Amino acid sequence: MTSERVHARVRVRGQFAPGELVKVSLDRPKYSREMWVLRAEFDELEVEASFVGNVAHVTAFPKIAALERLRAYGCSTCVDELLVRSGETPREPRSLQQAFDTSVVAADATRSEGFMRCELHGLISPVPTSPDIEAAILSTDGIRDCRVVQVTDGTTRHELKYWFSEAFLHQVLGPGGGVEDSALRIADEEAFRMLWNAGEPVCRYCLRETLKRSGLGDDGTPA
């Protein structure tokens, strides 16, 4: 648990200078609760505390209540990493590499089945596309030298839409797959499953940006 002002630094993966933070123990008759606050906040409230090591023990109820009004809850691991960056002792041991890792997805992050890592958008649920469109995404360029077809999944109630190149659709579905213009609806479950499994998984947000750079919108009309 931290104060709001400390938590704001957690969100941006910042750090504090030595002495800027104070660890306080809010000691009620039946239980104690620890939180981190700014030294400035501690001084502004004129808190009277007994220090045991580096922990300020507060027993006066009005001061406990005042400190609790500052509190914010968040990821305990993220707080620990902030403490390491700030030269303080975390609740659980954290390596310097972990604490100073500023990537969108932490190097030691675990992900559930069906998710993939995007360096721009974090952990995402991918969508399939054709290899030539994937190459355009990776090059951060527009889609060139291929005709793009919007494919609607007609096997589900939501009828979600996906994007593939015409050549790839002919390759997977065969010449009789019904690819005639810039839109295709597939109602056959086996055919759609075959297309899904043949496609390359990509970040839906990166795909959307690539489509816009190529003059296409998510609804198939010019962006």
C-alpha cells in the first residue's frame, strides 16, 4: 500500500531520491498495516511516530486516519520494483534487472495460452492474417503488391472480420473458395478453421494501424 503520490510514480516506472520515502506502520490495537508515503506528506501531517529501524510506527488514531486517506492500492510487485529503483528494501526480493526493466511486457512475465507478446501493445490476443500482410506490419510500411480481402467469420453470431491477401486465400481455400472481390464471408466451420490455422498470428492493433497506412479501414472502407 502506498500514498497516491507514491503510486503515481509507480505507474510511470519512476523512482525517488534517497530519503524521499518513509515506510510507516499504522498500529491499531488489533492489527498493523504498512504503507509507503513521501517524507513531505509525513511532515505535512505532523505525524508523531516511534522509529524502529527505518519504520515509523504511528499509534495516534487521528494520524492513522489522515495517512489512510492518502492511500492507493496497486500491484505489489510494481511497488517492490519502485522501492528497488529508489534504494529502499522491497517486501519481496526483486532483481535490479527486473526493477529497471522498462519494456511494455516484463522479461519474466508469464502469459496465458492464446496470448502473445507485442513490443508496442503488451500482451494481446492475436488475430490471424496472411504472411504478406504480416511482413507489412513488421516493416511498419503499408501493404503493397497484394490485393487485400476482408474475411467475415460467418460461423459465429458476432461475425468478426479478418484480413488476408487474395493470393493467400486462393492458396488455402483453393480456386473455388469464392474469392471474387474485396470481401468474403465464410460460413463453413471447417473452411474457416483451416484458414485460421494457416494464418500468421499478429497484434490486432498493429494490424489496424497497417490497414490505415494502406488506405483501408476496419470496416473495409477507405480510412
